[in-house]
Amino acid sequence: MLGTLTPPQIEDVLKQHLVGRIGCHADDVTYVVPISYAYDGTYIYCHTFEGMKMTIMRKNPQVCFEVDSTENMADWKSVICWGKFEELNSIEEREQAIEQLMNRSLPMISSQTVHIFPHWPFPPDDLNKVTGILFRIRLDKKTGRFEGDGVGNYYAS
């Protein structure tokens, strides 16, 4: 059965996952890339370094963000959001982003790209020492779809 996720189900998917995909476009180039993130109900927070996605998002801050969860080919959920990229440069904004990223529930084994400082999960005394770029995406629109096999909780209610 195919269906549409309700707004609370969309929020659950965004809050429960750690990796999503950013879609961005500028200068006739479309780029989609996975990234680890934290979600606070309004913003998607991310940490990264210079590269193609940053170049494109600085030129065109309108982005798409996608998260999916697949139990099997007959039991999946997908959420697609649209919003605006905002690079975080002020000390206060950067600290807020770092706190959101630090407060995620991470699996026991995680990759270096999820860790935003060298001695993860122990933050430096001064959060301004966190290197890289912190940004957020303010979500303006969200939609979600699912396919369920009768075992999951994502049938239309």
C-alpha cells in the first residue's frame, strides 16, 4: 500500500535519522550529496568543509533535503523538504549548531564525518575551535510518502 505521511510522521522521520541528502543547483549544475545532520523542528543543522555543495549553495541558497528509511522494498518512508541554506558565522549561531549536532543520538560506531571535533564526543573547552563550516537549512515545505507491508506503523490513519 502506498500512502502519504502525516505531518507528525514526517517530523518523526526527520528527527529519527542522522543522514539525509542535500540537493542544490546553480550555474546549470545540479548536485545531490549525503550529509549527516541534526533537526530541531525548524532547521536542519550540518557541519562540512569547503567543496562543491558549499560553492553551489552560496550561489543559490534554495535547496532540497531528503531523508529516507528502508526496511525492505515493500516497507519504506521518504521525506522531501525544501528550504533556504544559511551559513552560520556568528559565535552564537555556530554554538547553537554545535549543540544541536552534539545532542544527536549517535550509534556506538560512527564515522569521522559525523564527529565535528577531534576528541568526539568530548567537546573542546572553546567551541570556537571547531573547524569547518556550520550551516542550517530553514525548512519551508515538507512532504512524505510511504509504502507499507502491514508490519510497520506507517499506514494512513
